[in-house]
Amino acid sequence: MIEIKNEQLFHLYNEKISYIINVLPNQQLGHVYFGPSLGTLAPFDQAYLEKKENKSAGTVKFFEADNLFTLADRFQELPTYGTSDFREGAVSVFEEETPLYVDFKLVAFHCFEGKERKLAQPASFAAADESQSIVFELVDQERQLELAITYTIFKGSGTITRQQTLTNTGSKPRTIQRFLSGVLELKNRNFELLHLSGAWLKERHIKTVPLTQGTISVGSLKGASGHQHNPFVALKEQQATNDTGHVYGANLIYSGNFLAQAEMDEWDNVRLMLGIHPEHFSWQLSQGETFEAPECLFTFTAAGLNGLSQESAQFIEKHVIAPYWQKRQRPIVFNNWEATYFDFNEEKLLTLAQESKALGMECFVLDDGWFGKRNDDRSSLGDWVADPVKFPKGIGSFAEKIHAMQLQLGIWFEPEMVSPDSQLYQEHPEWVVKHPYERISVGRGQYVLDFANPAVVEAIFEAMQKVILETKLDYIKWDMNRNITEAYSPYLAEQGISQTEFYHRYILGLYRLYEKILAAFPTLLIEGCAGGGGRYDLGILFYSPQIWPSDDSDAVERLAIQSGTLLGYPLSSFSNHVSAAPNHQVGRATSLDFRQTVAMFGPLGYELDLFHLSEAEKQAIKSQIVFYKKQRQLLTFGTFYQLQQLDHGNEKTWAVYDPQNEEALIAFFRVLAQANPTAEDFLPVAFLDGQQVYQVNGEPVSGQLLRQLGLRKPYQFNAVNHGTAQVTGDFQSFVYQLQAKKGVE
């Protein structure tokens, strides 16, 4: 999958994509091409690709040896600001206050196969026969720095990954001020920047901004990837549809502060960059020390937004999520939070567990309030010992009773936080992220623990390990409800380490805790959560195969959240709960049928008071769970499609398809009813086999008809069709089951 032409041209390719790197006249790495696969290059292709017009008027020449050469308009793999290129660069290194304007020249390269999975830091992985990598070794001899960039291409994937490290080989300390993980340079194709943005309770809505000369950026400075923006971004042709058009996706395997930006210059050249946010970041390298940037992913598809969604999902499922959880069945959970909040005891929980088991659920998740003296959200974080009032016989005894019901047990933790009244804080006030000045911000009545301090990580691991062992725990809901303010580590101050390293060291400490837990308990299912969707990123998915996407469980809002999230993340990662009506977050009342249909796409759960359900509602839940269990693999791991354009606000149509078994489930959603709607409206299903015949809810229909004309939308109530209307009122849903058959009976 890697061609090397005269040690000057490097072609990474498979059946889907090609990525070409060249060596520039100044011996730096240049970028030539990323797009549809070119196959094997002919011998004469290299000379053709090396032809390049040089700018002359109004540009600064790079070096005297070639007074026509400039970086002003050159596509580069690691651009540096100020070296005849005045766009923003990807790397910036200082010696004290002096910028060094680094000049990394290629000195060697080597290739290898396979990519080992290591728990210490999240990154992609692959077996030896699934990937090939090339490592470029670059040196700035004068400034005594070494750079290694590793590119990996994967069989059958439209994604290429990039990792890089920087090493100080000199005696003088060097300070990294900026070291972005990925750079992709393209000629503008009428692109717009697509990003997933929003806020708490409305995360990852799809936003698009047309590119023009200048810079557009999104990012986070919250110490987490954040509710407001997401590390996944894309460049899409403005005319691209769900199924056609060139789209380039980018993502970062990282959970902390990030920056994603697209800059277009005066010649319509686009530079997309992604990495650790340079604001409030620097990293000192003493002699022999190395800094490793988070891994970056670039994805290409010519099949529009559905193509991007599917390429992203396929890659993450196979090369980011832990092998143990790939294609493994996820339990249907019952979470007690909205049923009880903090008002519970062991007897109440056991009764809820029995009822959830009777309805067909498989895992009882004990949410916030089980530890210390936690009767509200202002107490006891950090004291991970069961409340003796709520659990008089201990948490282990409670766990035995849950397991005796043939239920799995999950428990909520917020490991990164501590309450001022906790015993942990009283014993170790120095373990809190807190500036030495008197003023301090307190969020949600809690402090952030200093995970840059290894002793803090070790103490929290030991406390969690005791609970996991005592309960024989199956599942953790890992929450994080407070962003970092006045970022200051007493530990780093004692060690003489700059506070500008804190945010990254905090994330490395977080990963260290994940590593320790999963090394000890490799089959433990961890669901990531950060006030809902405040840390929905590939760094978390590396350790937690599913994530609670939002604290807003309203089914209508989840239509928008899930439609955005699934552009960059797999269906199996999106944890869903059927909650009460009216919804506890927005007060909206929707039918149980609508809520269950939305929630069945991905890992399913329930979070409502089971004792306030009618017998009809209980029977409906039982029936839905039976249906879901039969279709669980398809609904969790099937190929996902959007059948309607994503800007259609009132309607969504989601499909999951298994090409091997030639079966599909398609759900149509309409938020608000329409007056006097059209009698005939159809949804083309382009992914079906036109030569096949399908049973659609028991009725035979040709694949060609479904591809070209489509599924008939459900008949909507219009005041005169009382007997034939299939859906009525606001918040409608309708499910189609499709199964290929041998022929028409």
C-alpha cells in the first residue's frame, strides 16, 4: 500500500484513496494529493507530479540556492509561519523568548506493517496484515531538533492517520508553543467547513460555513473537548448531498483542549489543521526529551455525507474501539437517575431492578447518590464508599442481590471531581486544581482533582478498584460535570514544571486512570459521560466503547444530536435512554412509541419511573425490547444512512442496513404535523440491490422500485382519512422492516 519513487515521491494508497507526499527543493515534506485512489503510479507519473509553477511577483524567496523557490503557495505537510509562508503554521518552537523558525529536512524513512494497541495513550491500531506505515525522520541540524512523522494507511479504509513526535537533541532547552497534529492542504472546490457545535443539552448540531479568504476555526479551552464544539470537522463541497460529492473529514484522538481551523489564501489554497489548542499551551523539552502529539485522522469520500459517516464509523469500529467490544452485544440498561434522583434506598432500588428485569432489561445502573452522604449534588465527591444509610449491608451485598436477579450491575462515578466537604479534600486540599490566589471559581459545588499529579490518579484508582472488586462490577458510567477554571497544579509548581503544560498533563493523567482500570478489568464496560456530551471524542471512545451523548434525553432533540454525531462517530457509540414524558429537561410530551423508536438506534436503555407506567405502557416496553433484542446487532452495528437531506428540520429518516443478510430497518420521523399534506410522498432507498425483491413490512416490492421511487411515506392524518391514517399529530414515527427474498410469491 506504499509506493516509493526515487526516494522523492511517496504514494500511500488502497482501493479507496491515495495520499501523495513529495520532497520539496528545500528537503522539507510537501503535500501533492489526497483523494480517490490512483492505483499504482506509472514510471512517468513522478516527473509529471513534480512539475510546479513557482510564484514570483510579491513573494519572498525561501533560500538563495534557488531564488525562484518560495513556500508562499506550496502545499506542505508541516508548515512553519514566517519562512516565506505567512499563513498560520503547524509548529512553533522557541528558545526562551526567541522564535526558531524551524527547518526540518528529510534524512531517512522506513516502513512497517501493523500498529500495536497500547493503553497508555489513545491511538489507532491494526493487525500486521491490515495496515502499512511510513515514518519520515526529519532533522533541523542547526537548531538540534528531530521530528518523526508517521503516516498509516489501512486496508479497505478511506482514512489515513498521522502521528508525530519532536525531540530536543541539543543541550539548550526548547519550548514548543504550537504543535498541531494534522495538516491537509487542498485547492478549494467550493468547500464549506462543516462542524458539530451547540451547547449543553443540544450538543453536536450540524453547522456549515462557506470558505472565503481568511480563517475559520472552532475549538475548546475548557480542559475537555466540550459541549460547544467537537474535534470532528469536515470540508465538503457545497453541492454535496447525502450520497454524492467530495467530502474530507478530520478528527483528533484526544479529549482535551483542541483547535480545528481552515484557512484559505489569496490563491484559493485551503489549509485545514487540527491539534492541541496553542492557547495556554507550551511544553519544555530538555536535552533528549520527546513530545508526542495526539494522533490525527483524515478521511476522504466521494459519496457525500453518508459516505463520510460510514467511512468514519467503519474505521473507528475496527481501529479505535477496543477489540473486545467490536461487534459485541451491549446490554439493555435501566438507569435509576430520572426514576429516583437522590431519593432512594436499597429496597427501592431492588424493587426497580425487579421491575426492569420483568420488562426485559439486562443491566441495572446505579447512578449518582450511592456514596458518602450524597443526598444532593453538593456533597461527597471523592469519598467512593457506599452510604451506610442507603446500603446498610454494604454495596457488595446489594450487588449480590442484583446479580442474583440475573442482571448486570453498573455504578456511576465522577472520578475527576471532589466536594469541599469530602474526607478526601480535608486530607488532601493540595490535590485540587486551584490557583494560590484567594479568589477561586467553584462550579457545581465541586473542585477538579489535579490529575497532572500521579499520586491523585493512584489514589482514585485504588478507591474505584475496591468498589469494582466488591461488587464484581460489569459497567461504569464515568461522568465529568465541571470544566477547569484557574488551571493551576500545585504538584507542577513543586516540580518546577510550567503551568502551561497542565491541561495536557491532566488529560494524560485521565488516560492513565483509564489504563490502570482496564488493565485490571479488561472486560469492564465503561460508558463515557461529561455532563452528557461534553467529551464525545475518539480519546474517550478508545477506552469507553459508548458515550452518553447528552443530558437531554428528549427524543426530538436527540434526532438533531444523533444526526450530527453520526457523521463522525459510529452508531454503536451512541447510548440512548427512553425517558419520561413530559421530558425532564425540556418539558416536551411525546408518545412512548416515538421515544422508543428514536432510542433503538444504538445501545438501548431506559431511565424513567417504572412504577408510574400503565399496564399498556409496560406491555409496549416489553414488546419493544423483544423486537430490539432480535434486531440488536443490526441496530448497533449496521451501516447507517440518512435518507433525507440533513437540513430538512421537520423530518428525519434513519436507516440501518446489513448487506450480508440483505436486511434493513428504516425509521421515519416527523416532528410537527402538517395541514392538508400531500397524499403521495416517497423516500428513495438508493443502497438497496435493484435486482432483488424485498419484503417491506410483509409486502413484496422490487429493489429497483425502492431505489428509484422509494418507500411510501406513512399516510398522515388530515381530518378526513380517519380510517387510513398511519400517523397522527405531532412527533410521529413509523418503522419499515425490509428483508430480501428470493422472488415474488
